[in-house]
Amino acid sequence: MGSFSVWNANVTINHPWNGSINLGGQNILNTQYPYDDTAGYDNGINGTLYSLQGPSWYVGFDQKI
């Protein structure tokens, strides 16, 4: 099994009213995970090690009071 890279990104914007907004994604380039036909996993991908859902995106807000 060869090596592979997964790209994640996160941006945090701090605001003057003591709050912040987080924007980001995981596996943003939709990297295909290593194929492993020896263990009998679904579609040859080990779901205990790798996410099977592909890219995921998130938004978060934090306000300090």
C-alpha cells in the first residue's frame, strides 16, 4: 500500500465584538483512500481508519461573554 495525502483546511475570522467564525473542510480535494482487498472491507476501504463519506464541510461560531 503506497502513501497518500489528505488536504484539510480551516479559516478562523476574529471579530472585534469578542466572537469568531470558523469555516473549513476535511478531505477538500476528495482524495481516494488506499484500496485494501485483503481484509474484506466495504469497497476495499478500511472504514475504521478512513472516512467513507468523502469531503465534509463545517461552519462554527464562537461568542465569548
